[in-house]
Amino acid sequence: MRSTRIVIPVTLLGVLALPATAASAVTAAPVSAVAERPCERPGPWVIGTKAVTIRSKATTKSTAVGVLYKGHKFTVHKTSGNWHYITDRTTGVKGWVSGTYVYRDVRICLD
């Protein structure tokens, strides 16, 4: 005996939706392909003020070792609490900066 599957389209808010039985034919994009979209990756690190003090330890009471100015390129190596260990690529100075002033830029995709 041959079985027959009946697929009935359902309209949902003006959009054609297929029943769950037809969903098996749909495949999701690989995770790597989704992560390649600019809005899926974290944004670049930015400085949210004119200048940030670079410190020897992750505390405001530690010694200042430099200043990270807006527009300087920098690399974040690790994070501890609300502090980031960075290298200022403009001056070469390494140390800790507060996450209150240095953070990831937020990106939004409108597809």
C-alpha cells in the first residue's frame, strides 16, 4: 500500500508558511557562513572618551604607565572584570584600561 502525504500551505500574516512535514527539506546555513556577516561578529574595540589612562594593574589606584588617546589603534589581549589588558599600537605601551571607556562597538544588521 502506497502512503500519500498531503501538504497544505497555511497563510500567516500574509506570508506563506509550510507545515512541519515539509521543513525537513530546508537546511540551515553552516555556522561559519553566518559568522562571516559583519553584524554577527563583535565590532571593533573603540575608545569612548578623549583619553584613557593605561595602568600597571587593573585598579584605579595603580601606577599610570601611559595614555590611550581616541584614534589610537590598540589590541585587547585579555579581560578581567571590567578591565582590559591592552597594547597601544601607536606607542607600544602595554597595561590595563577601564572597560567603562574602552568597549566593543555595537553593530546591527537589518535584513
